[in-house]
Amino acid sequence: MPMPSLTRIPRIALTPGEPAGIGPDLCIQIARHDLPCEAVVIASEELLLERAERLGIEIKLNRFDGTLPPSPHRHGELSIVPVNLNAPAQCGLLNPANSRYVLKTLNKAVKGCMEGVFDAMVTGPVHKGIINDAGHPFTGHTEYIAAITGGTPVMMLATPGLRVALVTTHLPLSEVSRAITRSRLRQILSVLDHDLRTRFGIDRPRILVCGLNPHAGENGHLGTEEIEVIEPVLVNLRLQGMNLQGPLPADTLFTPKYLADADAVLAMYHDQGLPVLKHMGFGQAVNITLGLPIIRTSVDHGTALDLAGTGKAETGSLLYALAIAAQMAQGNLP
């Protein structure tokens, strides 16, 4: 994947996520690639060296010195902010004791971004269940980071040719309808429009908005959320200058006819929009959190516990996440 041409070198914090998964593998593997940034891994030094030995990859870990200016990436090397594991990590074997370690790496990355030490952060995959099993309430990176930084988090996934943002994220389907209120929808669309302008350099973003129900409610015969909630918000925001189309049936919105000139799609719930995006670009997709005072991107896949330590993990999504974070930090996305 070609790297973007940048006017300066962004410094990006990278958290590997679950230590029993492929996150540490990916951090080791990308050190052999050209990177558009100085990647600073916040992780256990012992874990990275052990995983590198398992993968048969030679790597040099340099302790991060925040007093020095960002430097170009050197093949076979990574900067590191060491964080000790709470327990030895074994490939593929989850251990609740290391949940606190995972959260500590996130806290250090967020703090560094808030203080201007890092220009952005990129997160590897975590295992939500094991973090909750350890007694730490955790619904996902997006919500966790927003609780620290403030702001109005909006989850958007992107792959070349398609961006999909979500009104609701990790909710049971039975709770989705009542979670879609006029105020929430107005807030999400405002953040999406604002960040497409300011983070992505799009003058007047064209946003396609999905309906919630089949056929976008069929004029009220298949549900009334479109009439009572979605349409009034779109009418109001169009009067404020937003370029919005919808509500549209999701089964026809995701076709070339509609997507050709769209800058983003707003889906009402997680599995309405993301299966399409992942089918289109799995392995080269990125999760972007909008609406925060910091830049955060992430891989689009899980911990893949069965692949940890095998050398079979694909680096495409992480490299794309770093490239997008670097471009957003530059403010020069096309």
C-alpha cells in the first residue's frame, strides 16, 4: 500500500490491545514496512520481544524520548513506552489479570494525545468480554476514550471508496429504536458533517442517511421512526446548510448509483452498515472515532486468538489505520 506524502512526520501512539491476541504480532510485523509516521508502541517490552522471537523477526526496541523531535521510521526498529504486564501472556489464552494492563496502555496513549506528545493514537484489537470479566465496565474503545477526553464520539469505519458512520453502536437490536432520538440523530449528523469538513477537508459533505426499517418504513406501513424522528431532523439540518439525502432504504442505498457521489453514509445501527463496508474492504478498513478532541483510528478486526504467534496475521488494516491517522494529523486528506 503506497504511503501518503506528508509535510512533517506525525508521532502516533500505538496500543497493541489484548496481549494474547494478534496485536503484538502486528506491531512487530509493521516494523518491516515503510510507515508514514513515527510509531510509538505503548506495551510490554518483554511481550514484544518474546513475540518477535516466536515469529522469527529481528527487532530493536528504542525507549521513547519525548524531548526529541519526531523521527522517520527505521526498518526493524520501534519506539516503545514500556508498560508491564500483570501476568505472563500466552498466545491464544485470555487472562483477566491483564485487563488492567490493556486499559493502562490506553490511558497512556490518550494522555499523551491530550498533552500534545502524540499527534494521534491507533488502537489494536481488545477483547471486551475479558475486560468486563475482570470487573472493568467496558463497552468498547470508542466509549472508553470518550469518557476520558470528553466530546461526542461517533464511530465511522472507512475503506477506499466508502465511509460508514453509525447512530448507535454496541446495542442489542431490541434497544436500537428507542435509542434513535431526534436530539441524538441531530448531534451525530452535526459531528459527522463537522469532522468531514475539518478532519477530511471536504467543503460540503454529501451524506446519505439510512432509514431504520425495511424500505425506509414504507410511508409508515413498516414503522414510523422515519416519519417521526429521522425526516424532521433531516429537514431541519438541510435548512442549516447540510447536504443530506434520505432517509433511504438501506438495501438500495449501498449500490453504486447512490454511493458514486457520497462522502459518507450514516447507518442507524451496527449491523446495518458495517457488513457492507467489511465485505467491500476487509483487511484494508479502519475504524475512526469522530467527535473527540484527539485523533483516534483502529483496526477493523478482532483479536484473532487462534492466529497469535503464528505469523499468519495480516497487517493491512493496521497499516491503513496508521496511514489515515497520519493524514488526519496533517489535515490533508483528499
